[in-house]
Amino acid sequence: RDAPGPRAALATCRALLADAAGHPRAADAFGRAARAWAALPRPYEALLARERQAGALLTAGRADIRHPSDVAAVGGVPRSGQDDPFGSFAGS
């Protein structure tokens, strides 16, 4: 059986655990969770995962992240198209 919702939730939980443990790849885990939510599409959950990814990137010393579209670029989310949760920010 295919269960994309619970799989996306599991990816989010794994990312939260990695972040709580201070794992250096927590930002990558949040990126995977955001992509999983965006594929459903569940934009609210995808944006929450991107926000947490930004926090993990900042914690890891990536202080160059200043704008939501920067997180999208780091996380591999397309900058245009209907699957882009930051489409409204990418052009600004």
C-alpha cells in the first residue's frame, strides 16, 4: 500500500529527532520532509518543514539564508511552477 501522508509525517518526525539531537544533517532531513509534503500537495506542512530547515541551516552556521527562496534553492525545491511552495517569493 502507498501511504504518502504517513510517510511525510514520518520524514518530519525523523527530521525533528535529528534536529533535537543536533545532527548536522537535520536540514537535509527537513528538506526531504518538505518535498514529501509538497508532493501530496500539503503546502502548509511543506512550508513548516522549510521553516524548520531554515532554522537548522542557521544552527549549522549557514547564516547566508535570509529569504524563503534561499531555503528553496538549498533544499532543491523548484523555483517556479505549481509545486513551488515559495513561488510568490522567488521573483522578489
